[in-house]
Amino acid sequence: MILIFLFLAACFLAFSNGANDNFKGVATLFGSGTTNYKGAITWATLTTISGSIAAIFFASTLVKNFSGKGLVPDTLIQSPEFAISIALGAAITVFFATKIGMPISTTHSLVGALFGSGVVAVGASFNFTKLGGTFLMPLIVSPLMAAMVSLITYTIFRKLRVSLGVTKKTCICVGKEYIPITSTMNFNGLITAETETHTVSRISNEQECIERYQGDFIGINSQKMLDLAHYISAGIVSFARGLNDTPKIVGLLLVINTLDVKWGMLTVAVAMAIGGLLNAKKVGEMMSKKITPMNSGQGFTANLITGLLVTTASIHGLPVSTTHVSVGSIFGIGTVTKKADFKVIQNILLSWLLTLPIAAICSAIIYWLLLKIN
């Protein structure tokens, strides 16, 4: 019975992870107007599942890291209660963050949950050195690195675009506007007569402007080429997220010796996909629209940097957060364009600071309660 509970807890964590994280890879596609929400989340789902399947072959190191191996004694790792407390502590934290539309890190939540349950279980025997070196350091460094690399890369790309003669144009809406010309009053109230005229529609905010690229590159329309590259880069980010996040959750299922790791990966992939399809819109709006307005070229650059950094980290077993890297990359672009909303970034950073202690407290309480029950 306890093993079934563990399996369900891991599925809940995977669902919450998908709801909070699945849209992050395609946020720039939606934010730049390259596609609509439905098209973006569909592409995210397909590519994330592909990354989860690839994790079976390329991410075994992460599975071991997030089982808690090296942080606590091996005997504790084989305890279902320990794994359940980690899964539920992280899942509760991510689930409620998703409900308020805040993009937090599942990786960060898992680290906090590992810490909370581990300290309750073994106290001073917990390996704080490995916690700092293997887990916390990559989480702190990765968003800063992403912001710097995206800032530098976009600056280089922009100069290259100009040198190739590819220019930007802004599309605005031209249509009919109804203007009142006379007003009369009767016993029913005010009656307004209207006339119709052709005019340029007012654009209420900068995000409603759509920037497109003009010019050809090696005989191909630059905008069409960029849109294709943007889709590919978004797919790379989502693939990398599936590759990086799936084994972290599967690591909690290692205590279920009867469940093959491959089947665990597939189960987690399906739960993540369902979570993203059903519950990703609030976080998607935050990532796409509120950090900074962007065009397709800027979105492509942010995705390219995010995908490369997360994929590299996954292959080397470094537990970086796709959330941290993606937000860092988008913020780096916003810094160059001087359009980043620093108030939104401050709120996101605050949620990141609270993630670890909240997950640790939830996990510690759950582990303590499970010990009392047994």
C-alpha cells in the first residue's frame, strides 16, 4: 500500500511539474506572436515527451542524484516514507505556485524537500557539502550565466542581422473605426448616431505591436527562416526540459524495485504532459507576456541559449533548473532591449527564494507524520 502511495505521489509531482514547466520552452513562441497558445502548448507537449524518452538513455546520473544518494545513508534511500515526503513536499510547493501563476523550479523544490526530510531523518549526518556543491551551486549560477550569455549572443546576432541588410518593420492594424457625430436625448435616455471611417487603429500598449523582419538570407525570406529556427529552438528547450526533469522524479521511484526505470520514465512523461495541457496557462502568460515584450528574433535567441545550457547540464548530470535558465535568458534579452519589467523579475526572484524553505518545511512535516503513523 505504501508503495502505491509513493507511485501516486510521484505522479502528482510529475503533473505539477508539467503544469508549471511545460510551457516555459515555448513561452517565446507565444509571447512573440509566432503562434497561438494552443499551437505552443501542443509543440511543447510533443517535444517534452521526446526528451523524457531520451532520458532513459542519457540521464542516468540525474536519476541517482535525485534519489538522495550521497546526501543521506543508503538505508534511508530505500525507505518509501522518505521518498513520499520528498515527492509530496515538492509537489505541493510547485502546485500552489502554478495556481498563482508563478514560474518556480521543480528542481529547487526537490532540493528543498530532500533537505527537509533528510535533516529530520538523520540530522547532522546529512551531507551538506554535497548539497551545496552538487545541487545549490548550479541552481544559483545557471540563471546568471543564462542572462549574460543571452545578452552577449543577442547583441552579436543583432549586429550580424544589420550587416546582412535584414531590417525590422512594425505591423499595425488598419480598419474601421466608428466615431459619434450627433447625440439626441429622448425619454429612453441618450441616443448616439455613429458614422464609419477608415483609420489606423490605436495601439494601446507596446506589446500589441508586431515586429517582423524584412529581407532575404541566401535567397530565403528572413522572417520565414527565423520562424522555423524559433520553432526548432523552442523544441530544443522543451526536449532539454524533459531530458533534465524526468529523471529527477523517477529517482524517487527507485525504492520500488519492481518498477523498471524505463516504465517509470514513461509514466512520468505522461503525467507531465497531462499537467501541461490542463494547467499551464497562468505560468505561460507570466513567462510569455510579463517579463519583457519580445519579437521572434529575440525569442529565438533566448530559446537557443536555454536549450544549449540545459542540455549540456543534463548530459553532465548537473541539476540546473530549466525555469531559472529560461527566465535568465529572457531577462537578458529584456536588458538589451531595455524593456524588461524589473517589478515582475523581483516577484519571480522572491518566489525562488521562498521555494526551498517552503518545500523543506512541507517535506519535513510529511516525513514526521509518516513516521508517527508507522
